[in-house]
Amino acid sequence: MDKPFVAILMGSDSDLPVMQACIDVLKQLDVDHEVKVSSAHRTPEATHNYVRSADERGCLAFICAAGMAAHLAGAVSAQTLRPVIGVPINASLEGLDALLSTVQMPAGIPVATVAIGKAGAKNAAYLAAQIVATADAELRQRLIDERAAAAQAVMDKDAALQAQLAG
């Protein structure tokens, strides 16, 4: 097995503006990852081959952008026992069609589903990092440090607000 990584799949390069948030979080946390455009509908054989190859090469989790018909995450989940995280993309109907298609998977073919859009893309990266961190103590510590920094930022903003309100 090669070095463990997270695979990010998008059905179209038009998903990149949203999924860039996912890529940025994985880079920030120093999590190895691959990014690929592969369609469940237009390139089903290539998608199948990539998932199988990624499994063999050490992929620990898949993150799949899910716009419109939103079948990529389900198609990937049907091919692997690795965790699959679906990110609904606002391509039509405010992203609700993608959300419902991603979350309504048949029993036995799970897809963890996050929020629509960039917040969901970020959370998909954090969830994948948490999965990887179950066997990587250094990454676990980076996640702990990240949460502590986020908490400190909130406390600093509150302190600044309190000072502004008092003055």
C-alpha cells in the first residue's frame, strides 16, 4: 500500500470553486490528497477504475462533490468499503436536489453527507481528516490545535466586542 491519502472527486470542473475550500483545508492540515474529475454518468467505467485503484493505493476516504443528479458519491460508495463523504453543490434548486439525492442512499451503501456548498466542502475535509487521524497521532494533534485556535479566535472577537461596547 502507498502512503494514505484522501480522494476528492468532482463530476465536473465547475464544482472546483466550491471544492477548493475542501482542498485548502486538507492542504492546511497537511493531509495527502488527490483531486479528480470523473462523472458517475458520463465516465462510469473510469470512475469505477479510479475508485478501485485508489483503494489499492491507500485511499482512506473519498469526498465526492454532488451536483444536480448527485450520483457520484453513491456510485463511489457502491464500489468501496472506505468512508464516502458527499458534498451537495448548489447547481440547481438551491442545492436541495443534491442534498436529498446524497442523503437518501439505500441501506448498506452509506454516504456521509455534509452541508450544501463551501461550508460543507470544508466540513468534508475536516471529517476526512478526522478519519485519517484515527491512525495518525500527528494529524490528530494538528486537528486539536486547529480547534483550539478557532476557539481562541472566537474568545478574542468577543473580548474586542466587549471592549467596544464598554467604550
